[in-house]
Amino acid sequence: MFAQASRASAALAAILVVFSAFGQDGTWEGKFPMDTGVIFASSGVIDGKLHVVGGSPPNTLLQIYDPGTDRWAAGASAPTARCAAAAGVIDGRLYVAGGMFSCDSSRTTDILEVYDAAAGRWETKERMRTARNLSAGGVVDGKLYVIGGQQACAPCISMTTVEVYDPVIDKWASRAPMPTARSHHRAAVIDGKIYVVGGQNVAFAGDRGREVGALEVYDPATDTWETKATMPTPRLLMSVAALDGRIHAIGGQDLSTNLKTHEAYDAATDTWAADAPAPTQFVWSSAAETIGSKIYVAGRFTPSPYSITSVHEAFTPADKAAPVLTLPGDLVANATSPAGAVVNYTVSATDNADPSPTVACAPASGSTFPVGTSVVSCTATDVAGNSSNGTFSIVVNGAAAQASILVAVVENLDLSAGATESLTSKLENALASLAAGNVTSGCNVLSAFINQVAAQSGKQFTAAEADQLIAAANQVRAAQGCP
């Protein structure tokens, strides 16, 4: 019989010690221990709190952990004492399906019970079609999927069975079977797909079984399975949780050795990498759930000394995500002098861990940008040293470009043909003089344009149109450096 670690001893062991990753990626820290140590329990997160129900030793306890206070509290006891059940949270309710009565593998069940956190009570729903234990659960689009598991012992044969429960109609339905029969495995959800990893495969009665490293992904939208990169360390009874697009597989055993191994799978690259090993060698953890930026692992069986403990630890992955830059589109400004124009712009960045990543751009906002096209290069860097880069362009129109634009403006006004021709002719003569390097002549022609417009204000032009043309012509003179 496993010894139950005392609450007092566990509390002393968990005094907020932060375990260094020693060159690995993330960090572990001790959290306040569970009120009652358990293994093979079911878990889920409701309103940012970890809910752990049942498990071994056989019990109906609902233990609720609040990360904000780092303390546990008791919830309403479950109707049925069982362990190794699949679980998932839908709309503030914890669904617990299957498992085995009193942790006796010869007494496998198909019962589905639901805890309503808001009401603080349990109710029984339609039973699963297939009784099983040591299966894995995942929730996608408001439905609970129960995957794999094993039959009652004997023969303890591993299963490929997949069932989905719809709480709206209180009905179960069968889905495409998993490619690899397994039990003692875990599952996590990323982007609407269920990732199933590890476990044990028992093919026939009396079979000792073998560790499973296969990672298989179920897509509920298409009812199909896809095989991904194999977990480097095949094992069973580990803890698994998803965080920031990665599946973390922690601890477990390989049928002969209990492990601290921690490997993380990146769904975007289909690759595995070692991460910070668990500070405590363990298997059969009760809960591995993600809350915020941490993975909480609570309750476990430890091999030395053999005991069921209330140990509770949290893992924080290293920040590997680069900040996200928000850049303006390409900007256009008119030169205000031969040197160009002062241009102000706004660039910002957000980061999954750093609330205030540093943003640096060159040339900086408020610089004088020369006539022509300038490329602004920006870099955002977070406190972990991750960075992202981006560019955008600033186009500064010189005197010639501004004069050409002014020609188009005049042509679009409702003027007499003679007035339009007279004004556009002056602007084209100014352009020709400026292009030839005859600045004085070009400036004089622009002055003549301004005088003609002023004389016709309220006649050929409205006062507003005249003001617009005069301001634009003066801007061309300033860009050219006219006296």
C-alpha cells in the first residue's frame, strides 16, 4: 500500500522554491500542496482555477486551486468514487467520463458526470457507448472527445475507440478510430485539433505491453487522423499540457524507469526539443493544466520512497516568442524645404510575456527625411532578448513632384478653358525652369501663378479653392528654397 505523504511535510517542501532550469528552457517553482494527495484524478480549468476530482486512493473529493491566492479549497463531492477518467471543461462545467470504480481496473465504467461550477453541484448525463479507463479527453467547439483507453482487466487490451459527447443534445456518437491503440496516454488541444501522445499498447490478454511514442492528431472538423513527429522518449503515465502552441510531455515511465524527462513539441514546426526536467521524479500525476502562462502539475506517485503525494509544482516556459511589430503603411509627405520634410510616425509592439517591449527605428520619428524614398527599419526586443524586425517606406515629394500634383489639381477644378490653360502653363514653365536648374526663373513663375490665383479669388475660384492653390504653390516654393 502506498504511503500518503503528510500535508505538513508537503507544505514545508513547497515553500515557493524556484528551481533553476540549469541551461534548459523554462523554470519550475513549488506551489502550495493539495489538501489531499491523489493520482489518476481528473482535472480541468474553470474561471482560471484548477479543478481536480477523484483519483486514487479512491475518493469523491473535488479540490480547487486558485493561482491568485496559491491555496486550495474544497468543492462539492462527486457522486461516484473513481479514477483514471477522461475529463474536459465546456462552458464552465467539468465533464468526467469513464474510468474505473474505486481504482479497480476490473471495474471499468461508462458513467458521465458533470460539475456545474456556478451552481456548485453535480448531475449525471448519458453514459458513454464504451466503458473504459485510462483514456484521454479533449474539448473542441463545445464537445467532449474521449479517445483510446483500455478494457476492464483482464484482458486490459488497449483501444482505438473515439467517442464525442454533445452536451446540447446529451448524446454520444462514434468517430474515426485512433490509428494506434493505447491507454495511459494524454491529450491536449491546439488550434481546434487534439494531439494524442505517449501511452501503453497492450495487444492481447497477458501482454506486458510496450511504451508508445507516437504523436497522432485528430481533426474534429474532418474526422481524420494525422501522424506527426514521434516523441523522442516513448513513455506512459506522463503529464501533458499545451501552452503557446507547444505540447509539453512531463515525467512518466518507460515500463522500467520512472522519469523526470520533459520534452516539448512545437506544432508549427513538427519538432520535439528537450525542456527543463521536472524537479521531482514522478509518474501518474493527477493534473497537468495550463492557466495563464504556467503549467500546473498537482498530485503524483513518487517511486522513492513509494508514496502518493500532494506535491504541486508549476512550470513557466522560457519566452521564445518574438514581439509583434505594428508598422504604419508606406507614408507620403511633401518637402517643406530643399532638405526634405520632418516626418512623425508611430510604431508599436506587443509581446506574450513582456508588457513593454523596446522599439527602436532608424531614421527615428521626427527626423528630417530627404526628397525621394527612405526606408525605415524597426526592431522590437523583449526582456528575454527575442526580437522582430520590419520596414516601411517614407516618400518625400520635392518641388517638382509637388508642382506636378498641383497641375492635376488645377485641371480638376471647374474653370474656364482659358484660365486652366494659363495656370497650368505657368506651372509647366516653372517645372521646366526648375528641371534646367534655373531656380530664380522657376520661383518667379510660381509667384506669377500665386498672383493670378489671388486676383481671381471669388471670381474664377471660390475663396477656399484660391487658398488651397496658393498654399500648395507656396509649399512648392519652400521645397525649392525660393526667397
